Amino acid sequence: MKDRYNKLYPISWDQLHRDSKVLAWRLLDLGPWHGIVTITRGGLVPAAIIARELEIRVIDTVCVSSYAWQDQGQSRVLKSFQPLSPDVAAKTLIIDDLVDTGRTAQVVREMLPQAHFATVYAKPAGRPMVDTYITEVSQDTWILFPWDSEARFVEPLADQRGGTSL
């Protein structure tokens, strides 16, 4: 499964904040919204930014596990949420950081089919599962989110290839 990622796209905290705010701008005109259901863990940070920008105070989580480092397995629901009436669900946002294959999105969509699904990043295979997204990346790209990385020294590219400089 790890072989399907040929590219690495690191996202900084600043970029994630900017991209989440752009998503909030898009969602602002589609509201008003009753609340947010965010998919943990990846959706927590974008959901907090969007909730602040849209003045949404009602936030719930659905916990779905499907990823390990560069490996997507079966989606398992670890925590569901209280079903919402159809009129409330229609004014509810589902927020996640990324839609990749669409497996996690499909699980959550089945729980809340009337809600508006929004992600910050989308890959082609999962894109049809969401209503709104900001940035599309290729299917073979692994997005390295800031909570999965830390700052450290990186050798220059020439040194990584065994080259030397004078």
C-alpha cells in the first residue's frame, strides 16, 4: 500500500490555517450552519478554525480509524454521534482535513447523508464524496500534516545524492 505514494506534500501550521480559513469563506455564503460534526483526528484542527470563523458553537465528533503512516486500511467507527433530525442535519457541516480514497467519507456520509461535507484537501478518488474542498492533490501524494512532523535539519539535495560542494 505504501508504494502508491510517490510524492510528499508537507503542510505547515500556517498553510493549514490559511487553507482552513479559505474553506470557511466558501462555507460562509452557504450557511447559516447549525453545527459541525468533525472526523477525528485530522478534522479537529480545521473544524476549530471553521467554527471560530463561522461562529459555530455546536461541535460533535465522529471517530473513524483508517490510517497508519502511509497505509490506509479498513475504516472502523470508534465513536459515532447522536442522530440528527433531517432539518438540523441539512444545516450541519461535516469537516475533515482530507478526503483520500473516500472510504472514511462514505462511512460518515451514511451516518449523516443530508449534511454538507467539506474538506480542506481532496484527492481525485474521494473528491465525489465531498461537497466543498479547497485544494486538490494527486492520488499518489502523501500529505504530511503538521501534527505528524517536526522541524529538523535536512541535508541539501546534493549531499543526499552523494555529491560534494567546495
